[in-house]
Amino acid sequence: MGEKDIIEYIDGLVAEERDLRARSTLDGLVDEERARLREVEIRLDQCWDLLRQRRALTEFGDDPSKATVRPADEVEDYRS
């Protein structure tokens, strides 16, 4: 998966997150939707982390394909 693919995937997740959050303020979410929102949040954290890893590897002349998706508990709520 290249950087462009990761960004497109992030865009899709962000759109889904916005939709779920908008629905949560209007009607509330059922359990499955709340679980999906949580999953989307975790995947976004992982994708942003992967993108940062790839960019750092590129910046230092290494192969960006060496970047890996890290476990959720490792990247969750990471702030730069």
C-alpha cells in the first residue's frame, strides 16, 4: 500500500467518522454503530501512524515499505 492509497483510505474513514458523529448528535447510535465508530477511530490512529512512519523512513533515505501497521494499543491516542 503506497502513500496515496493510505491517504485515500484515511479520507474514507474520515468521511465515515463524520457521518457516524453527525448521526450520533441527531438520533444517537445503536450499539453496532458505536462499535463501528470506535473501530474507525482506531484504524485512523493506525493509518496516521503508518503514514508518519513511511514519511520518516523516506526522509532518512530508507525504504518506506518497511513501515508496518502497529497494534492499536501502541498508537491509540498518539499525538504529535
